[in-house]
Amino acid sequence: MRSRLLTYCFPVVYVLFTYTSIAQEQVQKNLVPNGSFENYKKKSSSIKAAIPWQQIASVDYYLEPLANDTSRFKGARTGTGYAGLRYQKKYKEFLQVKLAEPLKRGARYEFEMYIRLGFWSNATLKSIGAHFSKAGYQGLGTLTKSNLIDTTAKKGGGFFNNYGWFKVSGIYIADGGEKFITIGNFAENVRKDMVKDNVLKMGFKEAYYFVDDVSLKRVKQKEDEIKTVIVGSSLDEKEDSVLEVKKDIKVGDRVTLKNINFENGHYYITPESFPELNKLVQYMLRHPGMEIRINGHSDNSGSSRKNLKLSQERARTVFEYLISKGVQNKMYFKGFGDSQPIATNDTDVGKAQNRRVEFEIIKQ
């Protein structure tokens, strides 16, 4: 059985394990959708708003620093979004998400995340890690140790680092077909895995950890660099597979996506739309600093209220598709209904042109 160990890195503290070979290899795209928790379908305190993240128990979601957090590390490590996991003697929480693509058998993947102890915690954890599975984590009874990379804190202590962010990382060798990553504490008895910061303090133990910037990237050997640029691409590197975007595109410009179709009267994307959407995925992966908004539009058939709602849902569907494919860019979505036609609504051809999805450059 393979054993795997995560690395945890404090600014000036030793690490448990180092992997010198990583520096000699090429790291690929992040397979953890919305790994920095920046994209959300609506403002909420539940991690379910940060699509497509799931929760086991009740995981918190933050879009701004806590008002009573006076530390210099308050808020997210990067951007504005981050998650929070709570641990008590008989209670623990897990973050879970479906990966952008199944893992390849025998392939090496670099896992990384940043965690920070909540300022009100009176205990720390001895271990925290990640589990990879085909169907998602379903409890300790289904836990496969060979699919787990985990930490072991220094003897007698837990993960603290003066309430500052620190990195937890490690290498995972895939069995093949893993589709989910689950983050949390996998000890059989979480109570025994918690260390109270002051044994003289009264009250129950609680360890709370903020989580940000989660990533899983396939590691490729140097000899493979010429063969591929982005892992998991369903596109051939041919001229006709490139999204049609002008070279001098600037903030405020809009690009209409071609051949994006939905079921009549619904917001479900039809399969013939995937090639164009996959071109947009590749474009965003090549421009990681670009922020965009997905705009949905309709013709004037039916009521304006219905058209507005439908266009909003269609824009959100495209938004969610991009995230599920591993796009990490900050993105927004908005529906405009029939308020911004680009052609006449008096003909079927014109109506077809008005039923469109486009992306707008918000930041380059």
C-alpha cells in the first residue's frame, strides 16, 4: 500500500517532507474548480454558493474579512473568497468538489492548499489532508488510505503558525478515475486529534481553520512538455479550434459565442454547444488574469420578465460550465432579457441573432 505525506510550510519553520523533483517538472492547469473560492452564484454564508463546491456537514463561506478579526492576516489569502472548517470533539466538516477531469492512472499530481487557524480557536488539529475518490467521500468506513495524502504535525503540537496562512502540499499518484477531492480531518477520533492550546482553560475544544487557494495540478516530465500545453484539452491545436477574438480586445469589448444552443424554453446547454464553450475554456486558461462577465440575451418572444429570467439562467449555466472545466478566472454573469437586441425581432433570422450568449471583458 502506498503511503503519502503532505508537506506543511511555515514561513520560517521546517517542513515534514520536500520534493526536489517538482522543480524539474512542468506543472499543469489547476484541476480543482473554483480553487480560490472567488466565483459564486449568489452571496451567502454557505460554501454551496461557491459553485461547484459541496459540503459534508455545514461549511462556512466568506467574501470579506470578519469584522472582529483584528489580525494582520484577516480575510482571504488571495482575492476575497475563502472557506472555513470547524472541528469539535464529536463534530467535523469537509470540503468536497468534483474535479475538472478524472485523474489518469499512474500520473503524478501536486496538491496544494493554504490554511489559517481561526483567531477564536482554543485548540489545533494534528492532521488535515485530502482524499481522492471516484464517487466522493462517504465516511471513514469507505476511506482508502492509499487515496489519502495527510499531514502529521510535529510531536505534541498542532497546526498553528500564529494565526497566519501556511501551505499544505504533497504529491499524489493516481490510481485512475478519481473524480472527487475531499478536504478535512480524516482521523478516526477527531477528539484525540485535537490539541488544546491551554490545558488550564475550561470549556469544550474547538479548532477552526480557514481554507484558500486549493489546487491539484498534474506534474509532467520535461520530455513531455512539447507534447502538450494544457492537460485535459479536448481540442486539437488547429486554426479552426481557436476562439475568434480580436488581438486588440480591450475592457468593455464583448465577444458573441457562436453555436451556443439551449433546449427550447430552458437553460440546459445542448451538446453541440460544447466545442465553442471549450474554445472559451482554453482562451481563459491562456489569459489567467482576465476577468469576464457572461451576458445572456433573448429575443422578444414571450413576456419581458420571463425573458429576463431565462437569459439570466442561461448566462449562469455557461458560467458554471466554465468553472467545472477548471477556469480559475474571476467571472460574473448577468441576464439582459430582450433589452439589447442586435437585430430586428420581426424575422426568425433576427430573433436567432438576438438569442445569444457573449462574454464581456471586465479586467485584463
